[in-house]
Amino acid sequence: MTTIEQILEGIKSGRALYESVQGSVSVKNAETSANKAKLATNELYLGDNITYMKGLIERGYSGAFKLLYIDPPFFTRSSFNASVNVTGSDGKSHRIHHLAYDDKFDRSLEYYIENMTARLLMMRDLLADDGLMWVHLDWHSSHYIKLVLDELMGAGNFVNEIIWCYKSGGSGKRHFARKHDTILVYSKTKDYSINVPQEKSYNREYKAYRFKGVKEYQDEKGWYTLVNMKDVWNIDMVGRTSAERTGYATQKPLELARRIIEASTVEGDLVGDFFCGSGSVLEAAYSLGRRFAGCDSEKLAAAMSRKRLKKAGAEFRFAKETEAAAGSGKADITVVSKDELSDGRYLYKCRLTDFVPEIETGSIRMKDRAYVYEAIKADRLQFADHVMVDPDYDGRFDCRYIFDLKTEEITFISKGKAALAVVDIFGKEYPAEVN
């Protein structure tokens, strides 16, 4: 099968998958999308984004998102790592590299196109008539997905191809160094809204032109005018020493996310990222006064997003597609005090008293495994990263509170039916037994 045939077959299969999902949608809420957008609570979801998007449609969010950004798998046929630090018996910190996610799609280009097509069609349903969809890719797949988007969104609704240039990354002797990603921007209708910022355009030799009617400015470099921003953006990657660095391999910089959000939305608008990774777009949306809905299928991505959103002060609801399966690990939490309040609820103060991590060695780099085992012997509690609390557990875990186990006490108010889950440094969850 030729490449073109694979793309066409993938689109056809993707449409069939989308139609099967759409056929099972049951809209339970009669409120308009506009009202739902105003009432939306910030959300983070762990699970398949098709399931999550279907749920959003059922809750009345069709046409409610002013901005949809995704940074999906690039069809690189590679694996990507994240890194964490553990301390051994020698008191020294060791950096551990472990699997963040696979982007192998071993089954074929057709399978990749099928999965992307179904998801892009769901996103089209969620996008507002005046909204914009930004699809972040690189040289592996941007040319394939451009054809798919032309088919699904309409070639006439293509708005921009943004080239994001950066210095980081490798190079080879048999090709020029690959130092850019491609972001494809599409609208749903011709009535989209966009706010193109201005940037400096320096005069030749940095001297003043003094043309009539042309406003010029001067800085330490020289004279310049202000022009609409070009479609080539030079923004640094997240550096190893950057304060925003999470250790997630494909983390995108906040500056990039903010530029996209500010160009596409105003305060109060709803932003969606359904391959949210470590949560850069979600944090940027919150910091700019936008509401957000994020989703990722990887537990490590969800864990990193939860922590950075909490650190940023964002209020959000966390939910997941499936409950954590019982394993050989263990998390024991002791209630230090339980004080009854005037409204009949209780103020709990708890602490983690024992933790036995269940290590998936296959996801850890071979040469790092010895450090992990040594660190467990030295202090296994260091593998517990944060704890999630559902203060009103009703059989399905719904996180309301998150506590950083390195710096915070576990303190919450409950009617007495609380459920807790400890999350380790690799993103794995452990239902906690409260003693």
C-alpha cells in the first residue's frame, strides 16, 4: 500500500471510529454550550481522550472551546523518558531516567492516521465557531496531518503554519540540524477571532528612517518599527536549569503556550489540551485567567500536571477513566487527629507512616535500576511524591485535595467517608489505608 493509500484508508477508518463514538453519545444536559462554557470548572482527566471528549459533548460542551491545542505523538517510532532524583544510602542524589510514553505506532502509518482523524473530528465538534485549533507536530508527521486537517476542517479554513525554532536537540552528519517544530492552525469557520501581537523590526544598520507617517522607536540595539508578528517564532526550549522544568521529555515552554493562548482567547474563555503532557498549556491558561480542560492517558503526565497546577494555585477537578488496580505496593496513612466541627464534619490531620513502592523495572533505564533498589533500602518513603484526597468518597474517586508529601501536612475536612491515594515519583497510584 502506498503512503497516499495509507493516509486515505486511515482517514476512512478514523471517520468510522468517530461515527461509532458519536453514535453512542447521549446528551444529558440541556444547557447551551455558551452557558456551560461560563459555568465550566477547570478539569484534568487521566484516560483516553476520546472517552473524555465524548463526556464533554454529553455534558453540553459542543462548540464551547475557544482554543484547542494538542501536542500529540509525532509518529517518531521512539520512546521518551522523564527523570527524577532519588537519594541512596551514601546521601548522594542520583538522577533516574524512566519511560514517560511510547510513540512507536508499530502497526503502521494508517493506524496513526486513523487515531488522529477520530480525535481531530471530536475536537472539531468541541471547537467554537469563532475558535482556533492548534496542532503541534514536527518533521515526522506534519505533512501527513496537514492533509488530514485539510480534509476534516476544509483547506479554506487553514489559518497559519507556525514554525517554532529552538537551539536544543541533536544534529547529524548526514542532514542539517533539525531545530524546529511545526504548528498547524485551523479555524472552524471564516468568523474566527485572532489577536496577532506586534514585534520589533529593526531598520537597516539600526538607523532611523524618518519616513513620513512611520512611527519609529529606539532601544539599546538601535531604531525599529513595530510590525505584525511573523510566523517564525524563536523561543528557547525549557532548559535543564529552568525553574519551570519538570523532567518530562517533551515539555513545552510556558512562553510558547502563553503566546498561543493570548493570540486565540480572552480572559474567561475555555481552553482545551487533550494530550496535555506535563501541563504547560493548562498552567499558562490558568495564569492568564482562562478556564481549562486537560487530558492525558499517561499516569506520569497526569501526576506532573496535578503538581504544577497545584503549585500555581489553580483550582481544578481531577478524574480518571479507571480506578488504580491493586498491586504489591502499599501505602499506610495514620490519622493524627480528628476534630469534629460545628457543622458535623471533621477536620482530619494525617501523615504517611509506611510506603512500599511497586517498581516497574522495565520502564527504568538499565544502568539506573541499581540506584533505585539502593534508594528503597535507604528510605522508601522518598518514593512517595504526593497524596490525593476525595473527602466525600461515593464509590468513585474524585480528587478534591492534593498534598505534596515532601513539604505539606495532610489536612482536610470530611464527613467521614474520605478516600486517599498516594502517588509515587513515577506517577503510579496506591489506594491508601487510613489507620
